Amino acid sequence: MSATPLLHVQGLEAAYGQVVALKGVDIEVHEGEIVTIIGANGAGKSTLMMSIFGQPQARAGQIIFAGQDITRAPTHTIARLGLAQSPEGRRIFSRMTVRENLQMGAAVNGFAHFEADLARMFTIFPRLKERQGQLGGTLSGGEQQMLAIARALMSRPRLLLLDEPSLGLAPLVVKQIFDVIRDLNRNEGLTVFLVEQNAFHALKLADRGYVMVNGAITMSGPGRELLARPEVRAAYLEGGH
């Protein structure tokens, strides 16, 4: 692991009006790692993801990506630096075809490797190849999630932000998606920062994890170590969320 993190978030505070959502968050993601944040619904996990991407902008603190301060940078600038996001709720373009959605992802780097990257996505997600002419809104939930991830990967990111990839999906589809994340990390060295309510899957997959409660980090450590901690098991695994 390199000494300098690829992503370094320090003392991050963010709010929606008077509601403080992040209270001095510190996290690090190193090149080649899978890092996860787990926590209950409303803990601030998605706000952290969106703040890294510039919406909402941080009220205090600093976000450094690949040695550059992106705390106040606009979202399009952040994307061009090599950060990509697969947001909560997928947010695909429902009236565009699968192929057109993937074109939107490739637009970030000016369609530099479009055909090669399209072929690669169809290898990673064969279902998308079958559905390439279909409108995004007519896909199943699992297929939409695959499309959201593939669209993010089309920009060839150095860091992929994944927000709740398992949300609302059948267990078999969840396993498929987590297998893809693991393979991309192992085989291509993709760095992944994952927000996930499914603590068991997330901590099993991750090199390191953070636990977030009410907008603050309360615990951190290797994924398997956190998985074994009784307080984590009680809160998030044994009938918890």
C-alpha cells in the first residue's frame, strides 16, 4: 500500500440547510484497495459519496484526490480527474437505450476508447450485450444496476464510487454484482470505495472498512476484523440493518 492515499478526506462537514449530515469525517482510500463504509439508513453514507463528487459541497474540511484538492471543484472537473460514481438508486437514463447510457459514461473522456470499452462492458456484463438496444427504463433492477456500474466504468476511472449497489436486488443478483466488483479489483487493480447497507457482503469483500453513525466515523479496520467484532455483528448483522 502506498504511503499517499489516492483519496484523502479530512475533517469533512456537510449539511442540508440546518441539518448537519457529516460531522468531521476522516477517511483514506489507497490505490488498489476496496474500502467500504457501512452504517444504518440515514447515517450519512450517501452524503459522503455525493460530497466527494461535489454535491453538496463541503462546509468544512478537505478532499484530496490523486494529489489534487477537489473540495471546491465542480462535478465535471472531478469526473475528468478519474473519479466515477454509480449513485444510489442507479439513476440511469430511462429513455435512452443501454448503448446510449454507456455512451454518456464515455463522454467524460471524449469517447477515446469507446468501441474497446463497450466490448469490455459486454464481456463483464453479458446481459447488457443482449439488451443493448433496449430502453434503460425497461430493464430489471439487477440489469439497471449492472448498467449504472458499466456506465461509470466507461470513463476508465482510477477510483469507482459505488453507492448501495445491492439495494432492492435479489440475493443471486447481489452475489453477481459483488463478484464483478471483486474481479475488477483483483484482475484490473480498480480502486473501489463502496457504501453499502449489506454489511456482511461489504465487509467480506473489502480490504478495510469504516462504520458510520449519525454522520461520524465510529470505527475502522480491516474488513474481516470488523466483521468479527461483536458490536458490529449485533448492530448490522444479527437482525440489525
